[in-house]
Amino acid sequence: MTDEPETKRTMDPAWHTLIGKMTGGISPAALATASVDWWLHLLASPDKQKELAELAASLPKDIDLQDDPRFADEAWQTYPFKAYAENFLAMQNWWDRATCTLAGVDPKHANVVNFATRQWLDILSPSNYAPLNPQVAKRTLDEGGQNLLRGARYWFEDFNRILSDHPRRASIYEVGKDLATTPGDVVLQNDLIELIRYRPTTEQVHPEPILIVPAWIMKFYILDLTEQRSLVAYLRDQGFEVYVISWKNPDASDASLGMQDYIDLGIRAAITCLKKQGAVQIHAMGYCLGGTLLAIAAAAMARDHDDTFRTVSLLASQVDFSEPGELSLFINESQVAFLQDMMATQGYLKADQMAGAFQLLRSNDLIWSRVIRHYLLGERTHDNPLMAWNADATRMPAKMHTEYLRKLFLKNALAKGRFEVDGASVALTDIRCPIYCVGTERDHVSPWRSVFRLLMLTDTDVTFALTSGGHNGGILSEPGHARRHFRSGHKKEGDHHVTADTWFERHAPQDGSWWPHWVAWLGQFSSDPVDVSGSRVQSLRPAPGRYVFG
């Protein structure tokens, strides 16, 4: 397949950008294609039509409202609210049956239709409407309607922000003051990164520093959130010299930056800096897409017989995108072409232009629960550090994002050994250093079973840890965090592969944080500590640097 010459597509980018503003960056053509596939097969299946007719004729039964968080409150057990909820869930079950198990429909199309239908049904949930929600009805009666007046004011405030250039509420938490406060220094700056070195707190450190590669779609300080929830501070206090990459927030001038640039100006530039400061080997850690990029760089280094990486740790990172979870519903050829046109008009993809897809993955948690709380109950969600970080999103350069979606999501080139660095393909099987891989149980961005596939694609020793929590909360699982647990297991080179579900059954949960387990693992592959030498470090400016404010 070849791209059309630009001269033939002068109007498409502007038109698709306009549509994208109304759809949250989601391609309507992709949804229409899936819908037509489903409708045609439904019309051609009398048996399925009969099954659905019989299901529609039956009365709701055996519906447990407690199973749905929206109706878990005891108030929903009273009449007529219980009837509202039961009939809604019956309708939801009917549509779920209608959009699943229909012979002949492309499985991806069936999943898209099922997902889209659930989003429409979520809008119709009785919990979203004041007269049908017993909790809202009681609050309205108790407050004489003041909750609805506050909710209306909150709605106008939020609506005006959406129309402005600042769609999110300002946070009381400030970077450098409340967030990202671990003392450190920027020791390298180029056109893409600042490299931050955190000041050791121990008299001696292991000779192998830790280089952290965060995702380019997030600000690095998720790993240095607060004084109590800082992974970098924890590693520093365990006797490691810690470095982290702070990515520049790209603008139109960075449109031509691709994945090769992120490896060269990012990971490779950081490695060169660490070696100039005396490091011989490095513990490398990547988080989310930063882990994917690190895996690519590690495979390229292994291909070129470079043993700089003593270990590699991948946190909530995918290297195989054959089963990427519900996010794959938004990634297909139609969607990528649509996003490519959107990015062509500005050189990058704004964070909020893909935010719609991530919010829809958890619409009840991220959209409708907030609608109920803010606009019906008249309550504002209390600000917290994680919310402040989440609102501080970044842009994605056009070339990099297109390459990532096409090569990794659509073609799964890394898992197939077809991804190229420096003009030559790389293979994960070339990586020989030990790997520590972390998945999180409730991850909707990097599903843990997809992360687990790393074990099948590598020939080296891999320690896999599965922690409670989601994509961010599971990683920020500091010691002392209540109600945390994790599982861990080790696959030696040459061991037979087991499925993710079998692995889960064989490994019992351990109470507490996975952080000490990881530090103990790092210690096994670290040399004896040596005295800290600060004379070799030249500070350009204090942490958290400048790029984090971009």
C-alpha cells in the first residue's frame, strides 16, 4: 500500500481535523464499517433474530443490582427505582447478546459494535437522571434543590473551559513545589530530553546507575509524584544513583521526529552521558510506552553486541500488540489515517484529541460517575496529586505517533522481528541480560496478559510480577500502601512457556508492595557499593528542569 501524493489530498486533513474535534479524535468511518458488517449479518440470520425476539419477550429475572457499581447503593432496592435498574440491565443484557456471538461478523467489528453500544446504553442508565436516581432524589429533597443549582454552575464552568484553551480545572498542586520535589540536577539537555540525576542520600551507591525511561505521552513525575509516593526517591534511598529522562513536550517544529530520533536523542544520548560520568553498565527501566521504546533500544544494542545494560526492567509495557485490550478498538487503518490527517494540520496530536478514547474505555468511572457527582449531587471531586499529573498531559509529534501506531499496533513489527533501528531489524530474542517485568491487574492501557507475552518472546531470564491496582496506581504501590498485594515468578532461560492464566493460578499473592522485591532483584545484579563521587556531575539547572513545564 502506498500513500496518496499530497497534491491529491489538500482538503482531507482540514476536514478530518474538524470532524475529529466533534468525535474526540475517533474515526466515524471505522465505526460505520463495523456497524454495517454487524447489521448485514444480523439481517441474514433468522436464528439470531428469533433468539433475540424470545429474549426480548421474557421478563427480567435473576438480575443482581449489587453486581453493578451504579446500582449497589441500598436505595436502588426500593420501588420504583429497583424496576428502573432491572429493566435497564435487562436491556443491556439484550444488546450484549445481540452484538456478540453472531456468526460471520469480523471479531474486531463485533467488538467495536459491542463497545459502541455499551457507550450509548451508559448514557441511558437511570443513574444518570435526577428523577430516576434515588440518591439524587434524596439529596435534592434534603437540600431543597441546591445541589442541582450548584451542579448547573459547575456545568457552565466546565463547558466554558472546554471552549477555551484550558479544558481542565486548575490544580492546587504545583510541579516543583508539591510534585516532582526530589532534589536533583539536570545534567544533559538536547532538543528532545533533559536528563535528571537525583542527588544520592547514601554515602555509597552501586556502580550501576538506574536509567528510567518514561513514556513520551506523559510527564516523568508520575514516578516522582510526592515525597511519600516517589519511586525515584525510594530507589535513591536504597543506594542507587537514579537518572530519569524528561521528554520535551513537542510542538509543530518537532513534527518530523520519529521513533529513531527518540532512541538517538533520548535513550542513546542518556547512555552516552552516563558513560561520560563513569558508568560502565546500567540498570535500565522503562514505564508504559517508555518500556516499549526501551525494549526496542535494548534489542538493537544486543544485536550490535553492546552489553551496557546490566538489567532491563519493564513496567506496564507491551512489546506484543496482538492482544492489546480494548484500546485496539480505536486502532485500525481507518483510525490511523484519520489521526494522520489531524496531525498534518498542526504537526502533532494534542493530548485531548485522543483523551476521548481513553475515557470511553472506563466511561462509567471517568465520565458518568463524574456527571452524577458534579452536576446532579453538586459535589466537586477533591483535587489530588494523581489527578493533577493526569491533567498535565503532553502532545505527540506527528511522525512518531504515526510510526508507533502503524508499526507496533497495526503491524506488530517488534514481536515479529521486523521493527528496524538504524536500518536493520531487531529481535527481542537477542536480549541476554536479565529482565524484570511488571503487569497490573486492572490495567486498561497495557492489559497484564498482553504484557505477560514478553515471556514468550525472549530467551533470557525473566522475573514477572503482577501487582494489584491499575496502570498508574499499581505502579505507584509504595511500601505501606494499604490493601496492596503482588504475585511474582521467575522464568529461567530454557523453561517451558505457560499461559498467563496458568501462571496466575500457580503463584499466590503476597501482601505489600512489589518495590522491595524489585530492589532485591536489582541488588542481585549490582556490584558492591562505592563512595559517591559528585565532582564528575555538572548541573545545568535544578530538577525538575524546564521541559516538564512545557
